[in-house]
Amino acid sequence: MKISAFFAILLTGCLSFTIAHASAPVQESSKASQAAKLPDNEGIVVSHMDAAGYTYMELDNGGNKFWIAAPTTPVNDGDHIRFVENMVMTNFTSKTLNRTFSTLIFVTSTEIKK
């Protein structure tokens, strides 16, 4: 009999805990939390620059920042970009930008997601 009472109290406590936490509001308003949910071929533009027929974009995908190079593309910081990967280059030096990228993904096309 005492065991049945113990399980009834335990069950009541578990249900109260579950109901209280299930109704708690979930807030995800920052760009970082949005970026955390993106597929590997997407990111939020952190910075960008145009040079020699390419647009170089630094993208953030869930805290992972990386650079892509696409054919010249009108883009703004904060845009959500989807891209089609073509080739990954390591230690790529852009003579036009006078800069070496530790990793640069060349892409064939990009799409700004709305």
C-alpha cells in the first residue's frame, strides 16, 4: 500500500514538472541562433568584398565562419545565402586582394534566401 502511494506522489510530481516546463516560452531571436539551424551549404553574410569578377563572402553558420568566392553577386551583410559548392582551396592567395585565405570555397552559384 505504501508503495502505491509513493508511485502516485512520484507520478504527480513528474507530471507537474513536465507541464511546467512544456509551457515555458522559447526565445530564439538572434542571428546566431538562426544560423545554428542552417544546412552546410548556407550561411549569414558577415562581410563581403568584390574583386576581379568575384564576390568574396565571409559566412557564419552556427558560429562556424568560413569564406566563399562566387561570381560577382549583389549581396549585403546579414543576407542569408545558399550556395552550390564547386571546389575547396586551402591557403588560397588572391593577388587582387593581396590576401591569403586559409580555406576558400569556390561556388558556382548563390541564392539569397528571403
